[in-house]
Amino acid sequence: MPPTPPPAPSRLIERLQRQVTSAFAWLGRKVMNSRMKELTLLTLPYQVAAVITALIAVGYAKLFGLVEEVHAWVIGIHPDWVFVSAPLAFLLSWWLVRRFAPMAGGSGIPQLMAAIEVANDKATDRSWRFLNVRIILVKIASSLAMVVGGGAVGREGPTLQIAGSVYRTVHKLLPPFWPKVSRKVMMVTGGAAGLSAAFNTPLGGIVFAVEELTRTHSAQFRTAVLTAVILAGMTAQLLLGPYLFLGYPKLEPVGFSFMYKVLAIGLCAGAAGALFCKAVLLLDKWRRTLKGNAAQALFAVGCALAFAVTVKLTGSFALGSGKHLLESYLFDTDVDPGWRDIAARVLGPLFSFSAGGAGGIFAPSLASGAAVGGWIAQWFEPSRGEFNVLVLAGMTAFLTGVSRSPFTSAILVLEMTDRHSVIFQLMYAAMVAYLISHGIDKRSYYERMKLRLLAALPGNSGREPAAERPARNGTRRPPEPDPHDEEPPAPTPGYGLG
């Protein structure tokens, strides 16, 4: 007996379902072949660069920690070995920068800012002078050499320049048929991804990109930054595991009556950060007036010996990035802050940065702020939890005095400790520090170094902006080009510090 045909309404529904399915399939093919394909191609460079950045950042962090252990072993043999290790290491760090990549010196953040300033998608782009593959290699080698000698430098600023170089290199490798990707947005995104991977602070990376790296409206790069920060952070966590840069310090609830203590520390630490930067700029200006490799080398050795004397007089807190001081102040049962700790964390980084090698200023600034905040905090006889609040306020304020990025400073310290209960205290300390540091110097250290870098570009005749020029009775000859840069050279090796 033949099968009974389905009723007419059922056949109509099946036919309608087939038509709708066919329509969705056609639409999917059209979208995939046009808009989705374009979006995929547009986002792929950011994603690839984010993963590469995270891998390099993790490897760099591992090497940094290993080299710190080597130095600890050397100092463990006898503390006076610092008088041998520091000059040799500082000299090697300076030579690597001077010989192979002058723009790899210093922290790297001013170089990234300068590259973003001059970047464009035309043949006249000059950002390659600040961000390239050679700089990645020299940056890592020079900063590690500095750490072997105990130099009070960090890896976070160098990680940002490395990340920017990775993103720019990926952009350079895109084939001609690729949809247009903005070189400037790539480098801004690289800075955010680098900070996220270095500190495990994704929000800090996003805020830093908006607050410090660009004045462009955030709508032009927000998707790229978010994607890069997520991928870089997740890749770093996949390799290192979930972690906080500073763990979970014990805090106690504080009220409105506590804020005058935060005000005092914000004023002192913010002013200290601004004055510290003026001292670094002064020594940098002195170093750049020295002519010839011999004079520059002697200056590097002199900085190393001054650093060794600082270590001898103030103790081991002067060594390294300062994380051991942060951990001691935040977690030790008994803490005895003293002026020697402040001297260690101010003079140690000062002489280390001024030698001419590579090394970051972010982490050392946090340690300097902790030393200032802890020393002032003891005057108020706080409990252990209140003491930690004031130490965190000092860290935020000193970093704000250096960077003039109050939101970034507060968010970074917040994410490092996962202590959201003190967000208002941290933001208040950052605001106070920003106001006092702005009164001391209207431009940040990063901004002034960026201006020097831009003034050194060919075509600027070595002239600095008006705010950077010497007094009317001072003279300065145009800087000489360095023969060892990666493409046509920037006209001065000395301007590589930042």
C-alpha cells in the first residue's frame, strides 16, 4: 500500500524551512567572503603580535629572574664583590647600547611614545628608528647585563618597547593585498599588551594606552587594544599561571579621618618622584655633553662605582628592581623603615639609569614610593593593615610623580594587590601627587625624554623644543650620527635613554 502523502501545510512548512536554510547559507557565504573575511584579516595581525609579545615577555621575565639569582649568588660570596660586578656589568650594558642600538637605552617608554608621535602609513614613516628587531635583542641583552651587576632597574619599561617593536615588525611583514592596518594603532596596542604581559595588569595596560601613549580618541583603537590585552594576558597566564605581582597584603578598613595621612604621603612621594626625575634628566644631560667613547665609558664606570658605594652604605635594598623591598614592607611581620631605605631606592636607580644602558623605571619607582610611604607612615603609629595602605599610597604617588599618569598608577597598584577596598585612597594619593609634581615640573620624565628623541631625528638639526633648550648663554652642537644603527641612523646615541 503506497505511503500516505503528508498534508499540504506540512509540505509548505518543510519547503519554507529549506528556503530559510538556503537563505542563511547564502548569507553566511556572502558575509564570510566579504565583511567577515576583512575583519578576520584586520584583527589577525593584532592577535599574532599579542601572542608573540606574551611569549617574549614571559621569556624575558624568566631570564630576568635567573640573572637576579646569579647576582645574588655573587654578592653572597662577599658583599664587596659589587665593586667588581657593577663596573663590569654597567660598562657592558652601556657598550651594547652604544655599539649596536643607541635607541635601546633607558626604559623604552619614551621611545615608544616618540615612535607613536612620528608614525604614519606612508613611506616617510620614521618610527623604525625607535622600534625594530635589533632593538629587541639589544634591549634584552643590555638590561640583563645591568641586572648581573645588581643595577636597580626593572623589566617593565623595556617590555613595552619590545612589544611595540614586535607589533611594528608584524605590521611591516603584512603583504600588499592585506586590508589596511594602522601602524600607529598597532604600536599603541603593543604598548598596552606589553604592560599587561609584564605586570599581569590588563586594566592597567588599557588605561596606560589611553592616558599616556596617545591623545587619539579611544574609539579608533579600543577593539584592537582590548583584543591584544586579553590575548597577551591570557598567554602569559597560561605559561606562568594566575598570579599577582605583589600578592595579597593585609589591609584594614580606613575612614575619612584617615585621608590626611594619605594626603601627607601623596605630597611627599609625588614631590620625591618629580625631583628624582629632574635628577635623572640632569645626569643624562651631563652625560650627553661628554665627547668620545672613552669619556662615555668612564662616566658609566663612575656611575657603577657610585652605585656600589650606595649599596655599601645603605644595604641590599639598593640592589635590583626593588621587589624584595616591596615584599618586605607589605608582608614581613616586623618592618623597620628608615632613611637608608629611601636613600637606597633613590640613589640606586639614579646611578643605574644614568650609566647609559637599558633598564626600566616602573618597578623601581614603586619601590621608591614604598620606602617613602613606609618611612612617613611610621610617624602616625599605624596598625599593620593601615601601614600597608599608606605604603600602597606611597607607591602610587611616586609612580604618578614620575609618569604623570595618575589613573594608570592607581589601577596598576590596585591590580598588583587585588585590594579594591582602597581604590579611593589610591586615587586620592595619585591626584595629590599629580598636582604637586606638576607644580615642580610641567612635563613628565617620559615627555621630556620623548622631546629629546624627536629633536634628534634627521631634519630637526639637533634642535630641541623651546622648553628643552639650554639657557640663553648655553650652547649645544648638533649631535653626531651613530654608524651602527639599523637603517639610516638617528643622529645621536645619547638620546636613546628614557
